[in-house]
Amino acid sequence: MKNPNVSYSDFKSSFKEGSQKFLTNSKATFNSPVDGEGNSSDFEKGSFIKIDIKGPMNNAYVKVVGMEDKDGYMSATFVTMEGHVEKGKITFRLYDEGDNIRFTINSTSEVDYTLVKDSFAREQQTKSWNEVLSNISKYLGGEEIEKESRIVEPIKEEDK
């Protein structure tokens, strides 16, 4: 985002304090983080986030397995837990680039249930992440420089 209306430090604080408001979209509702006992928790490495997914496979969790926060950069990495329609890893990254703020989503996963076709699941995930990118753009204001999403097919067992 070029010349955003929100500073990088304010964006980073808002993301850490309420990531669910940025990540929630029409296909999935992200809840506040909890610890391993289900008690309210900070958004930090080791916390869990319940995701209510629209459709037959819901009530899934992700675990925050990585959190990096340094000057001008922050990342949070989730892995899916049992019950999630796809197994994989998602990393959200925030970058301070002076007059620009960049936000990226790197999602690698494979469908974990035979009830859902790979192509359908990945298509829905791509739509979800595009909505998240729109949520971020609306929050930041300014001029959107680039918005892109790509589907990268998971490595199949027979290709290993």
C-alpha cells in the first residue's frame, strides 16, 4: 500500500491485538486466540485460533508456530490442526517500506479429506485470502500498488 493512512507501527499493533478482524472473511470466521487449555491468550507463538469455516468441514483450529517481530518486519506462521479441511502452513508478513506497507500471505497446503476436491478447496482458499487482502487495503487506505494471489499445487505423494 502506497502512502497508507495508517502507520506501520499502528498496523502491526492492530494486527497483533486483533488479527481476527483482518483475517475473517465470507468463508471463515477467525476467533480470538486461546492457549492450550482454551483460555483467552495473546496472539503469540503457541496460541491457538479457532476458525469457523462455512461448509461441511468446520470448527477447525490453527496453531501459531512462529512469530517474528523486528524493526520494520513482522510475521506470524500458522499450521492447521486436526479438523481443518486442508493441512498446511500459512505465513502472514507485514513489511515497513518507508512510504509503503506491504502485507503478504504465503499458504501451502493439501486437502486432508477425500470429501473435498483439491481444486475446489484451493479455489475457496484463494477467494478467502483475496478478501483478507481487501480487508487490509481498506484498513490501511492509501493507494493499492499490487494485489496478487496464485494457487501453487501441493506436492503429491507420488511426485516425491
